[in-house]
Amino acid sequence: MSITVTTWSLEQTSPADLAPATPPDAGSGIRIVRSEVLSPEFSRFLYTAVGGDVTWTDRLGWPYERWQAFLDRPGVETWVAYVRGTPAGYIELEAQDEGVVEISYFGLIPAFRGRRVGGYLLSEGTARAWDLAERWPGLTPTKRVWVHTCSKDGPYALDNYRRRGFRLFGTKTEEEPEVPAPGPWPGA
């Protein structure tokens, strides 16, 4: 059995394109923190906790060494949203050639969706994509930030990117095998 999946590719080509979300109230307990000591364990936790119910499966088979090699690349950063000390979601940035930064993963743990965390996390993460080279000597300053999302992602994903100033530059529709959502851990 297969399903039809539409993938949208979006971009910003200037820091001025970013339309930030309204910051949360001071009492909300929301903080965005860079994970400065990247570990495969924590990165895989975020990946499965956020993507387990929306069928993120491409990294599930990665062995520890592949996670570590990816995380050790210059210009790979993970920014985590915390709500009163609990991880609520994350945004993963990946520097590419010629000043391009991909938002390789972005999302919220299901319990935090619909609580106005996503817009703020995307705003802060996109701003960090624009100033990525300031933290990584030797990287070309950012000239373009891009991301893709698909119809399997949350119902507000595409609109969130557009509200933050991302412009659509590509759309493709494909048939994919229907895969049951793996959940955040094996057997979930």
C-alpha cells in the first residue's frame, strides 16, 4: 500500500526575510539553548521523540558512528527548546557549501505542539542559521537558509515556515510506501 506525499522546499535569501514570531511571555518558561556538546544519544532522542509519530525514519538505522560523524561536522548545530526544563523540540542546522545552511530537522515533541513553541523555536533557529559562520571560523557567511517539509509533517508546519518569511521554491509529489509511525522507541 502506498500514500501520496507532497514535499515543499522553501528558502530565505537574506536575514531580512526572517519574520520572527512574537516571543513567549516571560512566565512561559520557554528557553532556546544551543546543545554545545552534541552526542548521538541526545540527538537520536530528539529525532525519535519529535519524529516518531510523523514517520521520520531515514536516520533510524544509523549506527552510533554515523551519528557521531554527522554531529562532528563543522557547522552542524542543534538548538533545543525547553519548557520549564523539559525538552520540547529542536532545530538542527547543517552548513553546506557556499554559504548555504539547511534546516535539516525541526519539530516539537507531540505534547508541546499547539502551545506556541514552534514559531518561536523556528524564529530563533533561523536567526542562528543566519549567524552560523560567526560561531564557526572558516565557514562562508550564510547567504541562503533552506528547508523542506512534507505532507506527513504536522498540519501547521508549512504555514509556520511561510509565516517566518520562507518562500516556496520547489514542490514535488511522489508515491511512497505507507510505513507505520515507528514511535519514539522500538516497540512503541
